[in-house]
Amino acid sequence: MKKFALIGGAGFVAPRHMKAIKDTGNEIVAILDPHDSVGIIDSYFPDASFFTEFERFDRHLEKLKRNNQGVDFISICSPNYLHDAHCRLALRLGADAICEKPLVLNPWNLDQLKEIENETGKKIYTVLQLRLHNDLIKLKKSMNSKKHKVDIRYITPRGKWYGRSWKGDVTKSGGLATNIGIHLFDIVLWLFGKYEDLSVLRNEVDSISGIVTLERALMKFHLSTRREDLPGGFDSFRSIEIDGNALTLDKSFTNLHTDIYKDILDGGGFGIEDSRPSIELTYKIREGGI
């Protein structure tokens, strides 16, 4: 049984990590979140130590390490701009990190994380769960070398709270391309190769669009949190079309987190370099294509 700590226990994605850790027969011994609305912990690891202050969490894990009871992994579900700092914490404590997307906001921060990996001998994994989706694996194997056409539309309206939260702060979330689009961009890059050219047509806080030329595809994208951008009759709208055919992802994203954990524990997993293409692309989109 592996011992885990979890950073970010009150967020939307944290229960998927708790479930994945329980489903793989492992244990969370400590959880950190500045908010104490974390009753969900009782459904998974009610005996886990809980902290609302980073310093006490850090001290607790350091004590466990010095008593030869240190954690094997730290799972990271904190706000985007804190991911790289929390990865560094994990490695300094002698643990591997399992970090939600995006691993970092700026591409050059990946190089710093690689240096710390080399120094500590520990590993940083990132959650690219759609790469384990059976339908997408089959699609990747069936891809030919012709130039494909890809159209991504992801309209997910958010209330006024969104702009007041860290998610609405581009310096903390990375903006729409990074916060809500990165898993889609990662899949397109994984399927069709690296990007060669980029034209950003709209670059606003709540709506972005553009055209990306990839090795084997031309991709159009539109991401928005504006309700007025929704097609009629929809509360939210996510569409991925490849050569005019809709791509349906019918397997639950929740189950895919468990698959990610199984893959890591079996000696696989996606690392720093796997995350680089989508981080570089979303950074370019955020900067307006410069």
C-alpha cells in the first residue's frame, strides 16, 4: 500500500483523485486546503489528517519523513499557478508528484522542474487522462498522414463568481485556453503532431478563438464562458469534430483518473515532456500568437 498526501481537497476535481487512490488500494494520510468544506473526505479517507495552513501541512509531512513514515506520492489539485511550487514541495519531501493539468503556466518552468527531478531522483507525473480513453487510442492508431480538419467548440457558461475567483484571473489560471481547453488541445496535439502556425482571432477574458496549423491537421477552436455564445437549446456545449465527424467520448472522465493512477503505479504515467506541447501552445494563445 502506498501512502499519499493531497493538496487541494475542496476543489471540483479532488474527489476523482480520492476515488482513484482508494480504488487502487492505497491511502491518503494528509490533506491540505485553505477551505474546510471537505466533508467528501469522509466518503474516502476519514482518518486522514487535515490542514488549512500550508506551513502546518509541510511540517507534518516533514515529520513523517524524518520518522521514516514519509508519503510516497503527493497528489496536487491546487489552483493552476501553484502547481509547480507544489510539485517542488513533493520532490523535496522525497515523494513523487501526481499533478493536475496544467503542470505549469509557462513553458520555461518545465525546465526547472526537470532539474529538480534530476537532483532528487523523484518523478513528476501529470494527469492527461484522455490519452487513456479507449476510443481515442483506437483513433490514434487509425490516423493516416493526410491533412485533417479539426473543429473544437467548448462553451461552458459561468456566473459572476468565476471572474472573482482565481479561475477568472489570467495570471493565476492561464486563461481559457489553459484552464478549460488544455485537455482538448493536448489530445489534438497527441493525435495530429506539433503545431506549426497559430492565428489568434479573438483573445478576451471570457472568449477566445483561433486557427492552429498542426503537422497533420488544421484546427479551428472557440472557447467561451459567455452564455450568449451558446447554440440554441443548450446549457453548455462541447463539440469536437474531425473531418466533419463528431467525436463522442462516452467513457466517464471520472473513471479515467483511476486509470491514470493504475498506469503510474504500474510503472507508466505521463511526465514533464508529455505535457510540454499543450503548455507551449496554450502559452502562445494566451500571448496572442506571438
